Amino acid sequence: MIWTILAPDMVLAADQRSAGEGGPPPLVERSTGKRGERLLCRVDHRGVIVVERLIATDPRRYLDPRFVPGAEVEGARE
């Protein structure tokens, strides 16, 4: 069961839109190389990899400005 204010057609069609029908680009998973943190990123229109989400067990990592949503991943281009 999905509890949302969106119409079911919009929620269920999201997977199809992100597969290339005008939706957002798919997420790319990157490892930070430190303590097993993972970054979920998107490639923007310039080809730069941008942080979308951080997955980490250490709460201090969420305060690191390199990992905030919208930050560019250093030295990474697609």
C-alpha cells in the first residue's frame, strides 16, 4: 500500500519516466573510499557528477561539505 497525495498513475509511471521518457536521469552510485560511505549521484546537463544523497553510518560525514546534496564530485565527469 502506498500512502501519497499523488495520483496512482503518477507514482507508478515514475519508473518509466526515469528510464528515458523525459524523467530525471538515473542515480549513479559512487563509493567515497572512506569507511564504506556511498554517494548516490546524478549526471547534470554539463556532464558533471553531482551528489544527490549520502549513505553513511557516521553522523559526522553528513556535515562534510563535499557530501552535501548539490555538491560536485571532485574530478568526476561522465
